Amino acid sequence: MLEIRNGKQVFVTDSLALAPYLELEGIKYLGTEAGEDSRTGQNKVYFLFSDPKGVCMELQTAFFRSRDKSYKDLLNFYRGEVSRTLGLSYKRR
């Protein structure tokens, strides 16, 4: 989501998958902050990016429709299959 902070446009996301994609696309990473999920009440980490041109929402849409995202989803699926088959517990990456 796009927010105005100290007069500057800042894009905020909790997506660990999206954060590196934005940086690879040349978006400046500003840092993280902790917050509470309004739906679940659980603690979350939010990634903040400078977005003076307002392009992060478009990049987010492009990422979620991309082969990169599909690849990551499939990798997690197959990692789960390995874990299930071997009775192991892998942490998601």
C-alpha cells in the first residue's frame, strides 16, 4: 500500500516474496517496521520502499502475475512434497 510519510511516498508491504523483487527493480529499500495484523492481531513485519514515482503498485501486480512468482510457489509446493514424503520439516524460504 502507498502511504505518505514525512511528505514522501512510501510503499509498504508485508510480502517477503515481493520485497526482493522491488529492490531488483531498482526501488530503494528504506527499512522495516513491526506492526499488528488488523485481521489476526498477530505481529507482522512490514518492508518500506521509497516510491516517489508511484510505480510500486504496478510492480506488485506484475510480480504476482510473473513466472518468478509462479516459480517460487511451485518451489514451495515441491519442498512441501519432499518434506511430506520424507517426514521432514523444512522452513519456508
